[in-house]
Amino acid sequence: MALSIHVSISKQQLQLLDDDKILFECAISTGKEGAGEQNGSLKTPRGRHIVRAKIGNNAPINSVFVGRRPTGEIYSPELAAKYPNRDWILTRILWLSGCEPGKNRLGPVDTMRRYIYIHGTPPSRPVGTPYSHGCVTLHNEAMLKLFDLVPCYTPVVIEE
């Protein structure tokens, strides 16, 4: 079994593959600023990555994370109204690390140092269209399914 995650920026779609067999597929949102690797660009990095860490195992659905730590809050419309400018990272996190030095690893293009994740997003946020701050976001139910299927060090390919 050779698991891998494939993210298509142009299709706004994520697929979990076992060799060529699709095990899981869902709509996503990537960076609203487009594709790119530079630190601070708010763009989704392209190329080969791995899942470096899985964060949030057993946390309740809609759990809020800040700095990769659960805050103890559960996302709700009322909480969103209280913090209108918060970048909502919910439910689970798959923290990505680039595998291509000079492209998405090390220096000003390091995916892991940019804190690029695959993570849950509020149900009110769109998927299927670029909207994130550079991460790959999906609705929480899909995030739960993906998280349970993917071990650490799973290859991730992000392409336009």
C-alpha cells in the first residue's frame, strides 16, 4: 500500500490515493493569493511535501487551535462574531513539511516554518474556491475522515 495525498489548486480538490486507487476525495480551499512558496505570501506552496505531524487526535469536532494548541474553545457563530479577524484552524491539523530544498524546504520558502497545514475550517467558509491564508482547508467532517486515514510521513503533492 502506497498512500499519498494529491492537492489540485486548479480543481480545488484533495484526493487520498492508494497507488492509483482513490480512497477519499473532497473539495478544499487553497490560498486566496494563489500558489507560491515565499514566506509571508499567503500563497499555497507547490511541490512534494510530507505530513510531518498530526495534531488534534481525539479533540472534539470544531475544536479551535491557535499555535497548534487547542484553546479549549469550540467554534460557533457567536465565537466567530466575537473574533471576526481570527484565522480559524479547526478540528484537526496535518502539518506539512516540504521535501524540495530551495523550492519548499529551508530558507524563505520553508513550508513547515510557514506553518502550512491541511486543517478544518468553519462550515460557513467556502470550499471549492481559493479562500485560505495559504493552507489547504476542508470542512470538518472531511478533515476527521482524512486525519484517521493518513499516517505521519504520508507524501503530499500540491500542484496547480
